[in-house]
Amino acid sequence: MPSPREGCIFCDIVRNGTYVAKARGFVAIDDINPKADTHLLVIPERHVDTFREIGEFGADETKRMLEFVADTAQKAGLTDYRVMVNVGPGGGQTVFHLHWHVLGGRPIPHEEITA
């Protein structure tokens, strides 16, 4: 497993959390402040602050990450859902470890989703 970043809550969750799904390099957890009937977070094990740094992942790893997002939604029973990533404080990002929101169920206005 990649080295965690000291003080990063998502690095701690990757190491010690309870997952709804796990694959090589990625985990999925329930959001603690859900904005939809189903609200999951997909988190890479490797610490990357934000989507701006997506180039840190190789092509194969990026493909596996996106497939894991889709597989996680399917395993959660979602057929219609939203996948979001907040980028930077102005984009609603409050936890600076790249992660994807997978939301299904009742509709949620975009501005309500932060983390």
C-alpha cells in the first residue's frame, strides 16, 4: 500500500476503515453526511490531493479507478446515478485526498455536495 499522508482522514480510512467495496488500489465507503439515498465515496489508496493531479495515476490505474466507480455503483444496486468529483475549495472540495462521490436516489442540487 502506498505511504499515507500524515493527518489525512481518507488515508486513515483507507488503512483502518470499514468499506462497502474494495479493489486493488481503491476503496468505497458510505458518506457520513449523505446527500442522496445512496451516497458513496470512492477513494484511491494512494494519496493525491485533488483531481488536478490525476496525471499522477498511470493509464491502467486510471482505467481501474473508473471501472471501480462503475462497479461500486452497480453493486450498490444503482442503475441511474451521479458521479462527481469536487476540485479545490471553490469547487466544494473540503477533504484534500482525491475521491469520487457516487450518488443515487433522490435528486440533489450540485451546490449541496461537498467534501
